[in-house]
Amino acid sequence: MSKKTILTSALLLTSLNAFTPNISLNTDMSYATKNIANSEFGHLEIPAIIHGLGGHSHGGEEASAMNEDGFNLNYVELGLSADVDQLFSLTSFFHISEESIAVEEAFFTTNKLGFNTKLKGGKFRSSFGRINEKHHHTYDFAEIPLVYHGFLGSEGLIEKGLQLQKTFDLPQYLMAGVEVFAGENENSFGTGNIQAVNAEEDDIAVKGNDSPNLIVGYVKTAYDLSEDTTILGGLSVASGEHRIDHLEDEHPHALSGDTTIVGIDLSMKKYFDSYSYLSFESEILYRELDGKKYEYADAAQDSFASADLNKKQAGFYANLVYAFDKNYKIGARYEGFFKNEVNGIDKEDDLYKTSLMVEYAPSEFSKIRLQYNNNRALYNEDEERQNLHSFILQFNLSIGAHAAHAY
Amino acid sequence: MKKLLILAILSSLAFAKLNVVVTYPYIADLVDNITGDKVNIKVLATGDRDPHHIVPKPSLILKLLKADILISNGASLETAWLEPLVTNAGNSKINKNSNGFLDLSQNIKLIEKPVNITRANGDVHAEGNPHFVLDPYNIKPLTLAILARLKTLDPKNSDLFVDNATSFISSFEKKIKVYESKMSKTKYKSIIQYHPSFNYFLKRFGIKNVANIEPLPGVTPSSKYILKLISIIKEKNIKLILQDVYHKKDTAEFLSKKTGIKIASTPHDLYGNITSIEKLFDTIVRNFE
């Protein structure tokens, strides 16, 4: 190669580098051990809230995999982002498991509309509540809170649609947003037809609903008690129709009707210096599903019998985390469900889980966490409560672009 | 009536002050030297905290809502906290590509640009060392960069800004002479610091930075590494630790107990009684007396 060619290719490389999007890769691995075997664990359920934590799942593999005995590769998250042009920036995250790759998020953002607004569109994490828009690797505990897992799935509410958000020019922080979504979430919404497996092709019991099927609204505020202490509060509502299809289950059934989820969050964070802080985060979610439940009329599985179904359920979580410095953190979480009413009858509502964790972060890009869980919310198929004790040793490592921290 | 209204709007526009938001207190002082009371200045960070890790609390978004210009240090010093605040403020005036955003690092020749960029060497900045404000000779180009931009955004005050900047630069040049004379007499020709925060200052005045208390940028020292520091201090007869104001002092205190080395708490930015750039350099220089 001549000197000139080398120089040209070097220049080309530099200009290519300048336009290469920010690339980041996050890998989450764990070793878990528990007092209930994997085979049994897959059949456990939280009555009337989650069927089967293992085998049967609605995109729930991630959280349950984390609980599988032995070594787990929980996920690999690939992030690509850059400014598209003077108007848009584009952010995408690919969720990679051992067998497959999925577009977890791909959305544009623009703040060119003025009036202190931000517009977002594509597939993205809803800003419902406090924890929903956070990525798994930024959680203080290994798993998403039970109430989110129960109402929105182990990944939370990630949907296709649009978001418009505005921050108001007031003495205190006040932000409000509206989201319009397809509403495909399999735990509380859903858009598909409900049709018996052996029914005629055009014999659809319940027609699917049109997109957009889900509207989310939220208001968030923050108040600085002092330079270093802030209280945050929020109110969120998600409302849409549901089509929940469990016809492939051991006990086939399907639901259709309306769902409303209301969330209230309250958090407080106090910093002692640049690195040490005490944080309290809590959310309460209330869900009402109102509609009909369909079960096969007979063994032919070609027609349904339906009955009214109304579920009123509520759950919560509360996290307390103390960071000693930039390397060490400890935390405790208490969570569960305190209301579980089906057709006016109270079902099991004494469903609680306690977690304790200690975390060591050698740098900003790696962390090692040991977590203990005691889950008393799980029941086996004979409706007997199972007392789950588990330990998770988790490794989370990031390379590439350095993402900014969320508050 | 209509004419009156237009007149009222025009005059309110004419009297509306430019809203300047800056990331760090030292930038606020540079702006203040140029503008006096002709603009509103808001600061996001406080000067007593780690500038890499400013807590992005929501109230900082409020400060950005009506900003006409955002002036940042740049060179990735704000990477961990600034961008989400700007995005959420929904104020396109201060977007990266607009005239209302100024990255000061673009006007400075950065030192210590890493040849090999790997995080095995800690949380390195690809652009070079971002703590350039601590070279007093950088104050002039920084002032001129801010002046140039403010002139375009607030042309009616541009003559005043030029006068203010000129008189600040000339008075600061006199201060530099004082610093040079004092630093030439210092007995601390070699020092240890916690993080490479003061390298621009040290380089300017020919002071040797023998070691950092953190083994790599952003990495907490291990006990083994601290023992190594003790032997370096003894071997090379080092007499001064520049301890920044935001890292824990316990390692420095341990080193001092073991070797008798002096600890000088050294600010990197304005806070408390350090209310101006001059006072910032006065304090640092005093630590070398």
C-alpha cells in the first residue's frame, strides 16, 4: 500500500468513526440456588395474578430464568443510538437471549416542537410509574417488582406508539405526559381475536380490537427538601381493552373486557456526598379487569361458555437502598399484593416477598450483587402455599458508550 | 391600540434579559465577568461535588426550560448527567447542534489525550483531561469563547461585553504574574493528588505529579496500592497531597499519619467562600506556599 492509500483509508476510518452510533453492550449473568426444584417451580402461581412462573410465561422468561438453579445467562442487551438529523435522535435496544434476538426498544425522540415538550415514537418503555421506564440493569434488585410482573409482565410495559410529554414552567417540578399505544401487553391488555382451537375459520367468539388500544397518562412532580434531599411523586393511569388468550394452557381459558391500572409512586433520595446516598422508592398499583371469561363448553373445544369476570387487585413494593460510597450498596425490598378480589370474593391476598441484597461495583461498568429472596406469594397446583427461599449471585457488565444516569 | 400592544411586546422583548445556564460555577463566574447584571445566570452543579457525578435531580430540568444558551465544560465531564436533563427540558434552543449550546472544551488544547482508549485504564476521557479550567492561561481563551457567543445572542449589549471582558482579562493577567512569582518559590516541586484534577495547574507551574491516590481514574484505592503509595512518598520525599474536596479524606489522612505528608484541601471549582476564579487560584496557590 502506498503512503497515500494508507492516509486516505485512515481519513476514511476517522470520518466513519465520527458517524458511528453510540454502541453499548450489557451482559447479565447469574448463579441461583433455591429450595424448590426447577421442575416444580415452573408450575407455581400467584393465585388469580400469575399462572406458572416457569414454563408458561407471557414474555416472562427473563425473571424466571434468573431463578433457575445453576448458571444463567439472563440477557445480553445491545444498544445503538445517535442523532438522525437536526430533528430526530434514534435509540434502539436489542434484547438477546441464547436462542433469539428481539427488538426491545426502537424509538425516535425530538424536542423541536417547542413549549418544553418532548415527542417520542416507536417501540419503547412506557413512562407509567417510577420503575417501568428503567432498564433491567439499572434496577437495585435482580428482579422487577412482583406487582409489575403480575400486572404487566417481567419486562414491564413496553409498547408501540407515541408519547408526548411536557415540563411546566412553575416554581416546582411538574411534568405530565400522554401515551397512545397498540396495547398488546399480554398480562393486562392484548388485541387478538379469541377463537376456539377447533372452531370454523370465521367463527370468532370475540373479535380483536383496533390499535390504538391503550392510553397511558401520567403526572410527576419533585420537591427539593434541601440541596441534597428530593421527594418525588407520581400518578399514572393506563386504560384499554383486554384480550387475554390462555387457550393453550393446561386449563384453557380466555378473557375479554376492559382494564384500568392506576399507579401511585412516592420516592425520596438523600445524598450525603457525591457518592453516598439513602434512597426509598415505593409504588402501589391497582388493577381492575372487567369483562367475560371464556372456557370450552365441552371436550370438542369448538365453542365457549362465558361468564362475567371482574378482578380488583392491588399490590406494592418498597425499596430501601443505602450506598456507602461508589462501590458498595445494601438494600431491602418488601413487596406483594394486598387486594385480590375476583367477582366480589376475596382470594388469597396475603402474598408477600422479602428481598435483601448487597452489591459491589468495582467500577461504573461492572457490578456483582448477592440477593436473598423469601417469596411467600407462591402456590402450587393443589393451592398450597410454597415458601420459596432463593439466593442469586448476579454479574452485570457493560462495555461501550457510557449512558447517563437516571435520577 | 394595536400599535400600543406591538410597542409593548417589542419593548418587553428589548428589555428581556438573556437566560444563560451553565453547568459548573466557574463558568457562571466567567459569564458574570463579561455580562454583569445584563443577563440571568443559572448554575446546574455545585462546586463542592464530583463534577463527573452531579446528581441529575428533576429541579435541574426547571433551570433549563427557558434557557437561551447552555454553556458546558465538555470533554465528557458532563456525560453521566447532562444529556437527559436537556432532552427532558424540551428546549430545542440548547440542543447540541444549535447556537444556544457552547462546549468550552472545543476552544482549549486538551492534555493527556489517551493513545489507547480502554477502560482497563479506568474511566478515561477519550478527548483528553477535562479539568482545563485549572490552567490560569486557559481563562483568557475561555472568556473569549463565551464573549464571542454572547455577542451573537445579545448584540445590543455586545460593546459592553467586550469592554468587561477586556478589563477582566487584563486584570487576570496581572494575577497570573503574581501566581507565577509565588509558584516559582514553592518548596513543593513534587506532589500527590487524589484524581488527575490538577494536572493543568501542575503542568503550567512545572510541578511533578508523582502519583494519584486513585490507582486509575474513578477507581477506589486498594490497601495494597496504598502501601505502594507510602513507599513512593518516603522514597521520593514527597511533602504535599492535593486532596480534592469531594473524595473521602481517609486515605490521605492514613498516608499523612504514616509519612507525615501535608494534606492540602484543594478546590477544583467555586463554592463557599471561593466566589470567583481569582479566589479559586488564590486558594490553590496558597496551598503551595
